[in-house]
Amino acid sequence: MAVSNGASDLKAGPGTPTAAGAKLSTLFAGTMGPLIGLVLLCLALSLTTDTFLTVRNILNVLDQVTVLGIMAIGMTLVILIGGIDLSVGSVLALAAMVMGFVAHPDHLNLGMPAGIVTALVVAGLCGLVSGLLVTVTKLPPFIATLAMMSVARGLANMITDGSQIIGFPDWFTSLSIIRHFGFLSVTVGLMIVLAIIFAIFLNYRATGRSLYAIGGSAEVARLSGIPVKSLTNWVYAICGVLAGLAGIVLAARLDSVQPSSGFGYELDTIAAVVIGGASLSGGVGSIGGTAIGVLIIGVLRNGLNLLGVSPFIQQVVIGVVIALAVATDTWRRRAQ
């Protein structure tokens, strides 16, 4: 059975330089096109604005893409197995509201650690339910996660009857404000660490490689002894946990939580993964490519803001970029 992610089988031993180099190349397999696009975008913005290439602005871009980046890691796993998750934005909002309700003095007042753990558990359960809807009831991933999107958003509004929760401890909000070593906040560091961990998992662990096999052909993967249903459930659960973690990071940035948080984030998340070279049909993609896709969206939004482009026009531009990315994926699969 062939596992397709843009890298060929390795014939050299695991300790040889050739094998090590080939393994390393799979971390960014299929990302040359997106990387060139990112470089050209940065070049164009550096020529049209005076502030884009400043250290302060680059750090701002990293801060702004943290939430999207964490969510996109989970979405990469889902798209790799040929699925989709439309509920991540709503799960983000639900997790944030649960954390606020459990931790805030005006509500249960159980403390931030309890609030964070409860939020991650709830988010993981939402993802697990989506996975079970796909594997047990055989619902298409689009329908299953669309249902979860509605349920999670409704629950987020029910917790406080649609009201936001404002004010968290200083140590919590400082996680996204204080730059350690002069440039790295805890939230940005968390995103980078998660990206490295999942990149290694996908490329150096048998379970990670199995996700590519499932995306290539779930039936062939099942006949090969891969526990397709179990892994599918785990993938959706992990995607839910990461969406919940993104909600916690967003709460630290805003010092508040509100049930309307994350609206439309699912589209940006899917777009980042696809722009980074992943295929919506499954079996193709990488964390490195997703990171580039996240940066393209972040840099594009930041640059358009610096140029004073209307938010409405920005939506049009982002939509065109998404359409081009999906069209490129379609052309690539037809060529193959």
C-alpha cells in the first residue's frame, strides 16, 4: 500500500545521511509553491509599505496568527484522513465560555487551572462526538460537523444567556503580552511547540503515517490492519482539543470570553491548510505546509490593513486566495 504525502519510500537505512535528509524533507513536503507565494507576498508588501518589515510588525503578525495556527494543526490531521471539521469555531467559543464560567469569580470561581482543564475536556468531547457521528452513524463529515457547529454555538450562548465574561488574572493575560527574550510570548511559543510535535508525529511515528494511508484509501488502510475508526475518532477529538486550546489563547489575548467568538474561523482554518498544500480529498499535506498557509493568511490580512484596504475588500481578497488554492489542488490531482 502506498502512502501519499509527496515523499517517496526510503531505501537507505535509518541511520544514513540519505535517509535522514529524506525524512527531514517530508516535514515540508509539497510546500514549495506556497513558500514561493509567501516570499512574493512579503516582497510586495515590503515595497508598498514602510512598516511591514519592521520587527514590531512581524511580531504582531505572529501574535495575530497564534489562534489560527493552533486550530490549523488539528484541521490538518482531519483533512489528511479525508475529513472536514466545520465546528472548530463554535467549539472554540464553547471552550472559552466554559473556562470563563468555571474560573471567573462572578460564576463558579473554581480557579483558572480548573477552568482550563474543563474547557479542554469539553472541547475534546465535542470533537469525539463528531468523530463518532462519522464512524458509527456513517454521517458525512460535512453534515456531522455542521450539526456539532450548531450545537456547540448554542451551548456557548446558553452558559451565560449570551453575555460575555470579562476580566481574568494578570498572569493569564500576560501569557499573550509579555515577550520573553524580547520577542517570544508564551502563546506564540505554544503554537511553535505544538507545530513541531505534530510534524514529528506525522513523519516519524507509525500512527502518524497511518493517517496518510487512511486519507489515501480508508478501505485499503482497514484491510492492511490500520484501526481506521479508532484513529478517525482520535483525530476529531484532538482537533476539538486544539480548537478549545485556541479559545483559551484567544481569551488570554482579549481578557474576555464571548459566545460569538470564533465566528467564521472554521473557513480561515480550512483555507490555511489547503493553501499550505493539503488536498481536500485526503492523503496529502504537512504541518510545515499548514504553517506557511497560516502565515500567508496572517501576512495578507496584516498587509491589507497597513495599506488601508477596506475590511469588505479584504474578505473578497481572502475569498479569491481560497478559490485559487482549491483550484490549484484540483488541477494538481487531475495532473497526477
